[in-house]
Amino acid sequence: VAKILRGDSVRRVSEATEQLTRASTVGVLAMQGAFREHAQLLEPMADRVVEVRTPAQLEEVEALVIPGGESTAIRKQLDRSELYEPLRDRIAQGMPTLGTCAGLIVLANSPPDGAPPTFGLLDVSVERNGFGPQLFSFEAKVELDGTSREQTSGPGHAVHGVFIRAPRIERCGDGVEVIARLAEGSNSGEPVAVRQGSLVGCTFHPELAGEPVLHRLLMSIVAKGA
Ligand code: GLN
């Protein structure tokens, strides 16, 4: 038996097992907003979920969720916590990152309200509070495209989107793929989630609907590479 175990095939099997069980440590930027709900969605998918508030905690993670909240407040807290530069560098180097709502705004490269972009690494222009006062907050069906559909467990291709003072995606650069669109209401058809390589952004709050599809997409980017 020992002889067989020392064989090549055993090495191959153990390498494959290692790949499947590779430790994944995922972070949630815990400055403000619903970071606990994001962590709860990630817990069944990752080996460890870390609330990131310091550069040392950032070093522990291989992927990150930037929750919604208030983008200007997130920016201020990034500066205060000395996370701004290390986080920008990690995202620029390809760390898989999911930005939801205000998290999308901080990733985007040109907020059209004239404010300088926070990270400016995701090539979309967004308008803050873009749905205006009538649609300040709303819920709507969101239709997923092919790649994100692979991440759903059920047969449906639509997920429930919770939009709270949501930004509106006004322009997508060439390298940006629209992965979800509004599926009802007067703005039906417009993009509400995008992907550019290792970066995923959405204008709604998947964590408030308990909707794990984009978190699964993030984990599959971790597993496969961007
Ligand atoms: N309106 C907020 C902003 O401008 C985003 C809202 C949200 O994250 N729910 O940052």
C-alpha cells in the first residue's frame, strides 16, 4: 500500500484536493453600511471572513467586498484609517473586488458630479443618487446575464434588487461587461451590475435581499482568476 501511495497518481490527487480546499480568506470593508450582512452571505462560501478596517487586516484577505453606504464618508474613512493607498494598490494589482452601491461609486473612474474619483479603477461613469427623488428607494427584478446565471442555485435568471439612493451607470468603458439589467419598471433594460476582469460592481444591495449571486461570482473569480 505504501508503495502505491507514494506513486505519481497520489501526488496528483493530493494536488487536486489542495486546489479544491485551498483556504480562501475574504474581507468586507467595515467602515460603514451593511458590512455584517455581506459577511453573513460570504461565510458559507469562504473559509474565513475578515472585517477590514486596517492595512494589516487587508493583507490577510485575497478578495474584498466594499459595501454600500455613503461614498463620501467611505472616502474620508479610507484616508483616516490609512487604507486608501494599500487598498488602491491591491485592487489595481487584481484583487477580486465586489463594490455594491456606494462601493461601486468608490471603484468607478468618473463620478459625473465633478468630484474626483476615489479609486478610479473601474471604467464606468456613475451618477450618484441617479434615479432621482421619485425613485429614491425601490425594489425591482434584476435580470442576470449568462456568466452570473451560472452562480445562481435555482432555475431563475432574475434576482430581487433593493435600490437605496442608488447610483446610475451612465457609461461603460470598452473593457466593461454588463452582467445584470433592470427587468421591470420604466428604466427596464438599463445596466445595474458590471464586471471588468477581477472587479464587479452593482448599483443595488444584494446583502439586504440575502441574494448571494454576486458574492458567488466573486468567489469564482478567486477560484479561477480574473
Ligand atoms: N447615495 C449614496 C452615495 O452617493 C449611495 C447609496 C448606497 O450605497 N445605498 O454614496
